[in-house]
Amino acid sequence: MNNKLLISVFFSIIIIVGYLYLFEKGKGTQKTETEVQEEIKQMESKVEELKSQGSEESIDVQIKTLKQEILQASTLFPKEAGITSLLRELSIIGDSSGLQILLFEPQELINEGIYEEIPIKLKLRGTYKQVASFLYGISNLGRIIRVQDMKITGPVNNTSGLIMTESEILITTYRIPGGA
């Protein structure tokens, strides 16, 4: 009986030590609810401190910068189609390039939601160099113009002695409907 008593006391001690080790040890590392709330308050005060140090000012500066960039980009997307002024600008570029604009034919508007595409069919007569000069000139206009579907044929009979070509080009410009 003495052995049974010693064995039961031994197992009891092991169980008590195991309990104390597993459950009581963890209590010292766990945070109470008040400690967690205190940490949250400290973090909130740090956030407020960062805001007061100028973080809001830098955000305001970034917003103003973005607004200016949007305003500058919106000039590349006119509110109105401006076909008349575009024809005038293309005529000036064509004349300064030395070529003739034989056809200027606006096509049907294509509504793409926040913007509209304005395709325009052009027919030009001039040398390769004059056509290249014309394309360079329209790339420098104050609005976005995309050159598509370019077909160059030639040579065309002329009396100037230069090798002339005829070019059919579809250009597309854009506008923001209703103004934005």
C-alpha cells in the first residue's frame, strides 16, 4: 500500500506542476482588456500627432498638384469638337509643309463614355518629306490626335519635277462631351 500511496502522490505532484506550468505561466504574458485599450489610445494619439505634424498639409499639396495636372490634361481634350479650328490648324501645317490637303472629311462621332472620338479622313498630295513634315506638325498641336490607316500611293504626275504622292489618312481627335 505504501507504494501505491507514493505513486499517487508522485502523479498528483506531476499533475499540479503541469497545471501550474501550462495555465499559470500564460497569465503573465496575456494582456488584460485595460492594457489593450491603453495601447489603442496611445496609437490613436500617435496618429493625431502625425496628422498635426503636417501629414494633412502634404496630402492637400498632393491633391492640389493632381487637380492642376488634370486641368492641364483636359486642355488636350477640348469640350467642343472644334472642327473648324482644327481644319484651320491643319491647313496652316499643310501649307507650311508644302503639301496640298485635297480632302478634309469629318466622320461620325464615336461615343466612348467619358470621351468622344472624332475621326477625320484626309487626302494629301505632296512628297514623302512633306507628308512626314505634316505628320510632325500635327503631333505638336495642342490636342491629342491619333494617326491611323495611312495609305500612300504614287508617284503622281506633276510638272514640278518632284516625285509626288497621294496619301489617305484617317486621324482621330478627342473631346469631352458636355465639358469636364
